[in-house]
Amino acid sequence: MGAEENRPQTTACRPIHEVAGAAGLLESEVHAYGRYRAKVDLGVLQRLSDRTDGRIVIVTGITPTKAGEGKTTSAISLTQGLGRLQVRAALCLREPSVGPVFGNKGGGTGGGLAQIVPMEEVNLHFNGDIHAVAAAHNLLATVIDATLYHDRPIHIDPASISWPRTVDINDRALRNVIVGLGGRAHGTPRESGFIITAASEVMAILALATDLGDLRRRLGRILVAQDRDGSPVSADQLRLAGAMTILLKEALLPNLVQTIEGQPAFVHAGPFGNIAHANNSLLADRVALKLADVVCTEAGFGSDLGLEKFCHIVCRYGRIQPSAALLVATGRALKVHGGVSERASGTEDIEALKRGAANLAAHLGIVRAFGLPCVVGINRFPTDTDRELELVRNLALEFGADDAVVNDGFGQGGAGAEAMAAAVLRATELPNRFAPLYSADATVREQLDLLARKVYGADGVSISAKGNRQLERLGELGLDKLPVCIAKTPFSISHDP
């Protein structure tokens, strides 16, 4: 059956209670949002606490290009392919942000015959989670300005306020603004700005919280400014963490939808990868691991961003031991890395492919540095030639992949991903030497140096005088041994594009 005969818009969804029941959820654990989507009660984790976790596979990719790699499509088709192999599989993805959905990126539900449904609801206002994050974030911003206006309960230094406002739209004009104009009754004039909601610290906290109490504690520790004596000011000191938690009470629950072939898909939280940690919620992973034998979770951007942060941040807080990685590549993207234009990437060019393969080798090296078995999934495009696909496969094996398989999930759904799914399944059974690159007691300074050298391929790190002062301040506050979450461009492993 061709794509035109079975488009996701015309695919009949199974009622969400059927999907949930087949996945092993009780009816009382499913809070339906209409017929085809739901939230999952966290009581399932207590009910299944004695059940052995399934295996988790991290879906990552080479450095993104405009030619496209298709990590989301690959993660979905991998789940569908595992389903065709009669494996109990579940999918975990981040929620799409409205900004990118209406921008160049488009939707976040996959493509072709590898999609999650209902597509429109997932892409737009999905169960209200992102709106709840924005409300909690902006409530804190409002209380900061109210505290500044009343000069109590804390005497805040206006110049030290670091908490912006947020909106889930790409609005360039709001990035840098002046607030508090209009006279004394309207506040204290100061510089501020808006960030997109997916970049909010509240979103990152939601994605890492393990239960309602943990969410409340993490929100309370948010630092937003300094008082006039130079001491940090937290959300707890502003007496706001409880109110923020209430706004996020429903958003904390993982969302359940389905692939177009009926597998359960947990789509929850949406921290960006170039500034936050680029992975769906820890709670979604935990629920999926209790219900499924194999969980496919997508880490945003390339392995130098999403996978690195999954291994160092998500695994640390969630005590997760990944079983394998699927590294997504395309011939088109590798040719772009080899110096050809996006428009020309649809034409066979063996030499450009060989040049661009250096990027594939670098990302395989990153995955290998964590001790994970790795399969390269070669996402097929209609313009790919057999010679190009075979070359990518041979190069991947030469660079150290455990296997390399062409994936045609876009064109054929699960049937086109069966071979890749079988290879990934074999990889999860290989010896696993997974370990973070730095220890839990490494300082931020040590982490920066190690990540720059072992992940980005740099010789070392040069830190400015201002940066050194900030690192010293972190040490004074006892925060210098938290895992670092690096903000960097997603378009380059090193400084050299």
C-alpha cells in the first residue's frame, strides 16, 4: 500500500483506552482527553514497581542539516518495526513547540507512514502542557516584579534579575525588551526579555521531576536574582513554588497517544537541545520501561547534544541504563557535510559523501565513548542511489558501528523498518559498557574541559575572566558539582562548520 493510500490524516485511530489496555495500563490509570489521547496516572509506577524494566534505546543523529536526517521518523518507524517483530515496544518523544511548528521545522509527529496520531492535536496545544509551563514561568516573573515594586518580602537588586518571561511563539521583537514603563505605579524600568517556552527552566524541571513532591522541591530551588547584599533569591524565598506546582499538576502526568500502527507513544515535555537537555520527560521513560520490553526514546539534535545530555543528566537522575543507540544518518545530509548545497544533495555525488562521512565518524566516536552498542540507521530518501546507500553502510561499519541498515519507514512504515529493528534488537543484547564520561563529583570546570575534548573534539577550554568569576560563584553556592548543561549551536561539533 502506498503512502497516498494510507495517509495519517485518514488513518483510523484506535480508541485510547484500547491502546492503553494493550500496553498494560488499567482503566483507572488513564485520564482521557477525548477519544484518542490521554494522560497516565503516576500510580502505575507504584503498581509495577516490582516489574523488571525493559531495555531503552536512544535514537540520536549526525549533526543536523536542512537536507534532513529524520530522527523522529526513525524513532517512530523503529517502534513500528519492533511491533512487526512481535516485540512489546513503546515510544517516547518530546512535545512539539508551537514556535517551530509554525516556523521552518514544521510538525513534530514524524512523516510518511512513520507518524504518531492524532497529528493535529499533538502539534497544537497538546493537552495544555506547554501553556501550563508558560503560566508557571510567567507567574514567577510577575511576582519578581511585584516584590521589586513593594520592596518586600525581599529587597531585590533590579540589575541582578535573571528570570525572563516566556511565550510559545518565535517572536524576535520580544527577545530584548524594557519592562516597567509608565511611571511608578507600573513598576521599575529595567531590561528583560522573552524566551520561547521550551527554553524555560520550568520545562527542564518538569522533564526531570520524578513526582509531585520532587517537582515542588526543584521549582523552589530556582534562582532568579540577588538581594542587595548579594545573596541569591529563590522561588521558595518568594513563597511561590507551591503555586507553580499547582499550575503544573496535570502537566506532570505523561501523555499517551499512538503510532499509526497502534503502538503506545508517550509524548511529554519539550526542552530544547541547544539550551536545555533535549529529552522527553523522565516520567514518560519510567512508565514506558515498566510497560514495554523495548523503549525507543529520541534525544534531540546530534549525539553531541541530546545523547550526551541523556547519558549525563537523564540517566543520572533517573538511574537509567541505556542498552543501545540508533544513530540516524542520510546520504543527503552527509553530502551537505561534504560541501554540496542542500539543492544539490539530491544528486549522486560519491566524493562529497566520502568527505561528509567524517561527521558520521565523529558521532559514532561519541556514542562509542559512552560504551554503547550502536546501529547506524540510514534513512532512505527517494533520490538516494543504491551505490550511495551501500557506501554509507560500508563506511559506518568501517567507523565501528555494530551494524548499519537502510530504513524505509517513511515510505513503508513498520515494514520498511523491520531490518533496522532486528539490528537494534540484536544490539541491545550485546555486551554493554555504558558509563558517563565524568564522575558525579566532577566540578563544572572539569566537566566543561572533558566535554570539550571528548565530545566536541577541542584541545581544551578557554574561560574568560567573567566566566571564571561565575564558576567561583557557583562554588561559593555549593552548585559547582551539578551536571553541566551546555548551550551550544546544534550545527557544528566544533567551532569549524
